[in-house]
Amino acid sequence: MKKLFALTLAILMLVPVFGCAASNPNNDTPTTQPTESTALQTDATEPTVSTEATEPPETTDVTTDGNLNPGPYGVALSPETLAACEFEQWSGDVGEHYRYGYVGQSNTVTLPGGGLTITFPEGWMDDLAIVWHRGSEDYYWRADISGEALIRAWIAHQENIAPEDVDHGALANHVGVNYVIRILGIPNDVTNVAYDPRGYLGKDEDYTYVFVIPEFWEDWWDMWNYREDMIEALGEDTYYDLLGDLVITEEMAKEMITIVNPISE
């Protein structure tokens, strides 16, 4: 069933000023928008952070002995954290960003970044790809949630392969192209953040939580272009059949997402 997404208010923009981790905080401007609309990319919606040129770190060891220790290029989660949240590594290696996919069966998902659970409507879990990752700079962690069949079909069309041959790495790198919902955990010491107030969820001792849904895209023409590319590639009827009922409103998102230990504001 075709869903029409309202275009309203301002887009969510992340312009964090990082206390001591950023080499040039006034110029660091990560964005959650893709940069092109026609070519299949390694990660079409990976935030980019502009920093001064620096020498690469002497060590690229990203192994951890705890839960969320950042490496020089990404976050290597401990086996204990992955097991507890029912996520597994879908992509990443030394010198790359690590991305983790949900492999559990419950419709209530605990995100490995800590602090949030998401409870999805009955019947949705059979066709959701849920991918979590965080960059080493720790500007924020991000969870992208999309319809897996739709993302598989689009990648398969681009790569001229069968949808079942699309591996987890490809899913992890492209799930943000046309997400149903995106959730961001922004560290509380990132003090200069602008976001669409409709997506504000609250905070705990560590993070401020916000979400983005297609209703908030408004001027994100790249995101709309990606959607139009997918419709053109797959056909309108196929696109909406694959999307199905995976549409979340602002009210639904706030009902589905729970902050485990919120603090009073």
C-alpha cells in the first residue's frame, strides 16, 4: 500500500562541538544525508566529519576488553555485549567502520549502544534489517532500520545478482539508503546539536536520544532521490509491495522507543 510521507518542519542536522576528541571542533559537521543518488555506494548515508589532515595512528588495534571501547576507525564491541543484545558483526575490520546487525527473534530489541529498547509491531520482525554502528570519534551512535526485502531487491538490481545472494555486509552498508526509522544516541557532552524537535525522545546520564523518519526529510533531496531511484529501478508496484506496512509515524515512534533509565529534565 502506497504511503505518502508529509513534508514538514526543518530537517535534523547534527553539528556537534566535541570537547576534547575533535581536532577542530568548530569545523566538524557530520551529516546523516547521502551525497549521491544514482550509484550504489559502500555506505550511502555514512556521516562525514571534516577534520584537519593528521597522520594515521601508529596502532590500528581495535580489540576491546570492555563493552564500548572505540578503536581508531570504529567500535569493536565485545562478544558479551553482542550476545546480550543479540547482534552480530556484519561488516568491518581493522581500519574500517564496524557495523552490527540484529539476529534475534524478539520484537523488542535492545540496541548495543545502551539506553534504548524498541518494540516493533507484531509481524514486522520478519522483514526488518536493524543495523547499529558508532564512529571512533563518538559524535553519536546510529541505528538504521529498514525493510530487508526492499533493500535486498535494490542492491540485487544494482549488482545483477539474486536478492538471496546479497550478504550481510552489503545490507549493513546500505540499510540507511531508505530507512523506516533512524535513531541517534548523541553523547551529552556534545553540546552544540540542532535537531528537529519532533524527533526528541529524552536523555539518560550518557546520551540524548532522537529519531528521524521520512516525514522529517523535507529538504533532504538526496534521500528523496534515492527513493525515486529505487522506485524507478524496481517498479512502483514492486517497491510499495516490498515496503508493505513498514511505515512509522511520529506518534508510533515515540510509543515504540523506550529509554531504559531516563533522567528528569
